[in-house]
Amino acid sequence: MTTPSDPSAPAPMRTRVTDLLGIAYPIVQGGLAHLSLAPLAAAVSAAGGLGQLGVACYATPAELREDIMRLRALTDRPFGVNFPIGIKPLDDFLAVALAERVPVISLTGGNPEPLLRRILAAGQGTRTLVLVAGVRAARKAAELGADAVVAVGFEGGGHLGRDDIGTLVLVPRIVAAVTIPVLASGGIADGRGLAAALALGAEGVELGTRFVAVQEGNAHQHYKDALVAATETDTLVIERSIGRPARVLRSPFAEAILAREAELAAHGADREATLSAILPFILGANNTRASLDGDLDHGFVWAGQVVGLINDIPTAQALIWRTVTEARAHAQRMAQM
């Protein structure tokens, strides 16, 4: 286990997740589309959590290799690379990750089996996390040899499971279904959420939206400020009509997507027709226009209901250390009851 060298850092919080990943605190930064670059991931890892690079951020495998090198120049702590299945061919990106011997690989969405088999066949001891939204997927990941699963509740931002199961129910269901460690994700922003996740049987947490609003992230300031200003009712679920529900921050653009989906459904459009009609709205360019360029009126950004708990834009270190300290305080309060 690696620990921050700063003497003011909280004492390590040991779980099977920290032992597995070689980190001081059971806090993982999610793979944020267009936002999971080396400065953020390095800051999270240096603070004692697990930072991750997101393959969705890179146009070519060479760009991923360059950012892995940049991250390693910033910190010697463990880190991960997140692979979002289905958005583009991943074989060459995985080859880079394996050649660079990245410590952790996480898999999001789709069928993880082909990638998991390649990772295991490499025999490098790479730790694997698989994001799941249901018991069946968690069991499959465990059977395939994943080291841990991340249970992503319906409160989360970005693409979600189709069963609308919240974190409070999903986590203990999955904990009871598998023997490998479980991390909780969705609706978690602070020490209260970490303490609650541990009480539910999870052994760590993954934070997505909360890590957008930190100082080291490359999200546009308008995006960060919007997360701070939003409340828990300021998100919408789009793309449900095409079978891949995704939670975004409420905006005129996001509301237009939802209205278009409702209109198509009212006219009996099938999935293919609906996808064709809304595709111009949900293109990645519309996401980057808002998340990187700051034009939230003409694009959309991913955000979970946890926006109601985001009140500042700290450094990644301050966020992680504060979360650990708060979690311990809440655990002590419960122990005294």
C-alpha cells in the first residue's frame, strides 16, 4: 500500500480494495469522457486514491501512450485506464495499456469478456475492475475473473443500467451475490457517502461527477460552476428510447433531446428510426462543446444526482482527504449509538 508522504494526510483506510489496488484510501476516480487526463488522474493517485485515464479521451493509441508517460512523470502511485466498451475499437488501445504494464484496467458497458480474457492471458497481474448495474452482470464479471466490480446505481451520471436500481439497494444485492470486492458508485460525493457505502458492504467507492468539479480537471469552468449551482433535481435521463439511458445536467439542449425522444415515441418510431433522428443531438461533439468549450446552451454534459451535494471546487487532494476524515467521523458517530 502506498500512502501520501504529507504528514498531514489522514491515516490509511484499509479494505480489500486498497490492498488490491495498492492505494491508501478506497476512492477511485471514474473514467470521465474527455476529462480523464493525466493531470487529474495523477492528482487523485498522488492523494492516495486511484486516478484513471479514460480511453474515450484519446483519438489514437499513441495519444494514450503519451498520457500514460505524462502521468508517470507526475506521480509514481498506482493508476488505472478505463475502457468504455462499444464506443470505438479498443484492441490497439488495450495493446498499449498492456505494453505499458498499467497497474489497473477498468471496463465499462457492454460485454467485458473479450477484453478480460486478453488481460488475463497477458499474465501481468493487471488488476481489473468491471462496472455493473445488476446482479447478473456482477456474477458474470466474477466468473470471468475480474478482481472487483463497481456497482453503479441509477443516481449516477453518464450511461446507466436499464433497471433503474438505486445505489442503496444495488450495492447490498451485489455484495451478497459475489465474493470479490465491490465498490459503490452513484450518488456519492463526500464522507457520508463513503461511510454509507462501507455500511452497505462495499469496500470502496468510485466517484464520477464529483471529480469533474476539482481544480486539476480540464472541464470548462462553466461546467464546474454549473455542477456547484445545481440541485439534485437538475438532471435528466436521455437516450432511454434507444435502450441506453444516460443522465445529464438539465439544460435547454438536454430538454430538447428529451422532447424529441417523446415526440418520436408518440408517433410509434422504432429504435432504429429514433436513433437516426436523435443522433445529431447526442454526438460526442455536442458533449465536448459543453464540457470543454463551456457552451452549455448548445451541448450537454454528464452529471449524476450527486450535483445536489457538490458545493465547492477543491483540489483532488483536499476532496479525498476530507472525504476520508468525514467518513471516519460518521463511523464513530454510528459506533456510539
